Amino acid sequence: MSKAKWLIAALVPGFKRQPLNKIDADAPSLLKLLQRWRDEAGQAGHDQADRRRL
């Protein structure tokens, strides 16, 4: 993998799949992706209290 791209994987509450994305290697792209996953988890019925139980 080049330094120009990052491979991002996650376990997100409420997802039936495990997201895997290749994004540009910069913080704004990572933040945008994480916020999107957070919003999708919220739509699936998981709120921030679920994330705090880790």
C-alpha cells in the first residue's frame, strides 16, 4: 500500500457488514469516513452510549 492511501477497517454497531475502505491519506478524509459510519450506526439504532461501553 502506498503512502498516498490508507486502508481503513471497522466494527460498527448495527452494521451487518464490516466496513473496509481505501481512502486518501489525510485526516479530513478519515474524519469524514468515521463520521459517516457513526451516523449510519445511529440510524441503525445505536447511540453514543453504545460506543462508551467498550
